[in-house]
Amino acid sequence: MGVLASEQFGNKLRELRTEKGLSQRQLADMMVVSRGAIFNWETGKRLPDISMLARLARCLGVESYVLLDAMQGPEEPVNVIVVEDMPALLRGSVRMLEEELPEVEICGFGSGEDALRFAQSSRVALAFLDVELGGEMDGLTLAKRLTEIDPRTNIIYLTGHTEYMQEAAYEHFSGYILKPLTPERIRHELAHLRFPVRGLTP
């Protein structure tokens, strides 16, 4: 599903660029990015993040939702996962997210392995990951595996220790929340997702 959405976005971007009479080089200069970035977006090899999406829309003279709809596809379901190895915290986190996102499917997992199995068959739009997961796979490793399956997966780390975030900063992630999870922090992170998601992004 991720590849198909990438190709759909690339086709839409190419269509809008040609309608404006722009070459890839001209659009790249307007965007202040390399021509290779435009090429990768148009061929479906990569997808722009939210800041690049807004800049693209301005350069092409369209509303951001035009590109967002092309990126996600018309009927793509939104799945949110929480991965936490402490059962009480996992249950509490899922309940809190249910209250904040009543129309979204939220699934909780106690291990990275279980979360990966789910991600291989279902598109994960947003993952809340405990950095200090027990078992063979910690949260940072799980984040890498999830984004290998689908580069559009937004990662939000959950941690009780700020020192872990120095390492996490080198990963592709949207943000982090110091435990415990709160409605205010959830809303804040949803407003700053790396990849905008219909039904999640305000």
C-alpha cells in the first residue's frame, strides 16, 4: 500500500509541475532542494515530510490538501499502534488515545515483534514506541524496522529518561513524550507529525 501511495503522489506532483510549465530543475530551485529530491518524489522512491509538503504546495500554487490526498489515497485506513512492555501502561495509553482519536483504530502491543507482524499486513500511520522495550528489540530498533516497511510511518517515542532522546534524535521521528502520556502531549505531537495524516493532523 505504501508503494502505491508513493507512486500516486509522484504522478500527481509530475502533473502539477508540468501544468505550471516547470522543469524538475526549476521546481528544485524554487524549493531550494536538489533536483534529485524532486526526481525521488516523482518516481515514488521517497515522500516529502510535512514542511516540504507545504513548500511544494506554495511553489505549485495549490492547497496542501491536494498533495496530501494524493499522498494517502482516498480510502486508506488510519492505524495507530502503541508498543509498551508494561501491561498497565499499555492499557492506559490505548484508552487515552481512544478518547483523543475516537474514529481511529488503535492497537496495543507488548513487544516489538508483535508490532512488526501487524505492520507487515496493515499500514501504520502513527506509532507510539516505548524506547526502553524489553526483549530482543528496543524502541529505536523497532522504529527503524517500521520505517523500512513504510517510510511514512510517524514515530513518537515514549520514555522516562531524556538521555535516550539524544540517540533518538538521529532517527527519523516526529517527536517524543516523557512518560506518563497525557492528553495535552498527545495533541501537541499530533499537530507536529512529520508526515501529515488525514484524521490525525489538525
